[in-house]
Amino acid sequence: MVASLRHQEKPLVWLGGEIRTPPLSPPARTEAGYLLRRLQRGEGLGMPHSRTMPGIGARCHELRIRDGSCSWRVIYRIDPDAILILDVFEKKTRKTPMQVPDICRKRLSRYDHEGSEA
């Protein structure tokens, strides 16, 4: 049964960002990996772990990772065949930095355009 579950997991497609130690602490990196694995298995995540990001696009969300006195965000989109990682950044204020949605939309546009040509 374990093999059949793994077969159904969606791959992660990295369009931007990294989850590394440093700058993330080992516990924060572990939490990010655990939450991404849950997404790969098709689990829906809600607050406090994830929230929708409709300003970036349909099916876009952010993972919210606490790391001591700071927070990390992993912007992702759930596609039928994969989880797309769009960006990873340290959240320093309540508002998402203005350049993040723009960067993510550009990465998605390029990804979607290249996929339609294949």
C-alpha cells in the first residue's frame, strides 16, 4: 500500500527559491518539508499553515513557516500534476513585499507558456 501512495504523490517543481539551512533553521526546514510532503499527498492545508494568494493567481497559496523570531513564506501553486514552488522569502513585515507577487506571476506565465508549447 505504501508504494501505491508514493506513486500518487505530486512532484515538486521549483520555479524559484530554496529551502536551505542556513538561512532557515533546521527545525524550520523540517517543518517546510513536512508541509510540502502533505501537499504532495493531496492534503489541503489551511490556516495557520497556509493561506490563499489570489492576487498571484488561481490555486496559489503561501506556506507560513515560523523560525524563531522570524517567519518564512513559500509561495506555491497546486496544479493537477504537480506542486509548483514559486518563491521562498523571509517575511519581515505584515505585508508581502511588492516584488514577490510580480516575480511569481512572471514565473507562472513563463511556466504556463512553455507548457503550452510542448
